[in-house]
Amino acid sequence: MDADDSLAKITSKLDAFVEQRDWNQFHSIKNLVASISIEAAELSETVQWSNPTTTDAKADPQLTEQIAHETADVMMYCLRLCSVMGFDPVEIMNNKFEINAEKYPAELVRGSSAKYTTYE
């Protein structure tokens, strides 16, 4: 990862891209949230009828590209939502790490995929 490509720089680049195309008028909270969901569904679609291992997926250049493109779409819409809402993406992720650390203490959940409500 290039150190010059910070989330702040990517967000600024994305905001400029949107501004140049006069797309701010379409970037309501509802539309951005819906777009995240739609792009996440397109990401799911890349493996909808298969269950490749990581090794298998990385060995398939077409699948790797599809997953990368759809992942980028999800992340760009998430960053755009952060920009519109005035969220610092790093700050909100760090806050969520703290919340999840409390909900999922390592000593209680290690090796388990159970939801936190099963051991509260």
C-alpha cells in the first residue's frame, strides 16, 4: 500500500470526482446507503454459486479482478457516506473496534462464531 494514498486523500479525490460530475445532488444519505447495499450485493454475486478457497480465488485472475472492483465500489460509497456525514473513517472504525472488543472479549469468544448475545 502506498503511504501517499491515505484515506483522507482518497476521500478528497472521490469528493472531487463527484463534484466534477455534479453528482452531489444525487448523494443523499438514503441513496448512498442504498448504493452501499447494492454494491455489497454485487460483491456477493461474484461467488454466489461457488465457494472458492482463498487460494482458488487468488488463482483465478478474472474472479480476483471482479472481487477487487466490487470491493472498491463498496469502499468508495462508504467513504462518500463518511464525507457527506462528516465522519472520519479511521476514527469511527477505531471507535467500533473498542465497542467490539467489549462485546467480543477474546477470552470468551476465541474460536467461536457465535453472536455476542449467546454468552452475555
